[in-house]
Amino acid sequence: MREAWTGRTFAFDYPVERIGVFQSRVGGATSRIRAAVRGLTAAQMTARQGERWSLQEHVGHLFELDWLHLRRIEELCAGKEHLTAADMDNKATWDANYNDRTFDEVFDTFAGRRHQLLRRLSELDADTLDRTSLHPRLETPMRAVDVAFFCAEHDDNHIAAIESVAREAQTTAPDPVSCAWDELPLDAPMDLLERRRIIGSDAMISHITLHKGCKVPVHAHANEQFACVLSGKVRFTLKDNEVRDLGAGDVLHLRAHSPHGAEALETAVVLDIFSPPSETTGIDDK
């Protein structure tokens, strides 16, 4: 049973000094969502229950509402008497067709705007956080610190719904999938490099052939990576220009954001494991 959001009332009487607590809650939304949907398929992410939003649509809605939170902060800073009203029909969320996108696209868009909101809140001093304007629906004076609290409460409302739907979806595990590497699509994101891969919900595995002379420029990405050399010899360039030559049976573990490049000293096959998965890694932009 869930309490209707529009039936809730808010006192908006927390001390300004509690802003750090509210910022922590607002900042934690992205990791809570990631944890809730871990292991779900694309179909489960976009499934609706009647007219209820899918998991992706809930995340898209949080993105839309962050625009409102940011706008209200600017109105408070400008000394506006009344704050912008929310669209209680949620037209922007319905019209955005979030189910037509990948979950990563929706999530990354939300995470970017959430980062913007957190940065804006961190820029406000105590006096600015305490300025008031009238909330249009509640007809209650609202401060910037209350915007942070309101955002955190709104997050909780939708993340609880996401967690509930995710728990139901996880009761039926998807069927295992087996295939041969040769059956998977082949792409060549850069010269002398061929790739086949399987992209899962929590990890991605790439079967890479580096033809002799292939040079992958030094790059970095948010994914943690395990590079398992199956055959041939590869020279890896790491942080501070450290060089390591790896051959069949060797494994290189790269933490997220670790700079690395590679050169095939002879034609080599490398099995790369990435977590979290993503449609692109550093080589796709080269």
C-alpha cells in the first residue's frame, strides 16, 4: 500500500543547518536506483502495470522534476513571490516516451541533471537557503532548504515504487542464454581491432582480436575492467607511462577511470570484462 503523494502535507520547518542531510539523501538517489534495478532485463525495465509507470518512466519523471527543483531555487534567489507550479498531470513525463530509450540513456540523463541540482544547492549560503516564496499548491512558504527536503521526499516516493516493481520482476528470472562467439555480431570500432560482445545488466564481456600493429590510444572510462589475454602478446601502457607486456594466460585488472592503452606486439585475442556495462567504452570514440 502506498500513500498518495498529493495527499501529503509538509511543514517546511527544518533548520537550515540540516541542508547537508538533505543533500546526502538527494545525492544517494542514483545509487539506490542502480541497486534496485540490478539484474533486470530491458523488457522488465519498460514493463507497465496497467497505467502505472514503468521503472524507466519513474526515473524519467525524477529527471523532469529536477528541472522544477532547479527553477524554484532560481526563483527563490531572485526573490519571486510565488514559485512555479508543478504539472500535476505529469504531461512532460508521459510525452517524453522514456520506454523508447535504453535504461542507460534515461538514467544517465537523470544523473546529469541531479549532479547539476546538487552543485546548485552547494553554492547557496545560509541566508539564501532561508529565503521564502509561496509554494503554489500547498500555499505554504517554502525555502531553498525545503526544496532539497521536498526533492528527497519525492525521491523516496518514487524509488520505493521502483523497488517494489523490481522485487516483483525479480521473482521470475530470465532464461539462460548460450551462444558461440562466431554467432555474435562483429564490429570494428577502430583499425586492426575486431570485437564481439555480450552486454548484460551488470557486466559486459568483449571478445577482442587485436591484429599485429594495432594501437589503442591511452584512454579511461568509468567501467572497471579485466583484460584476459588468451593468445598473442600485448603491450599495455598505464598510468605514469608504465609499460607491461602481457601474453597468453595473463590478466590485467583496471580500476574505474584508470588510464590505459594497448599495442599488439603480435596478433592477440583478449577477453575484456567490464562492469558496469555500457554501449560504449574508450575505444568507441577513437
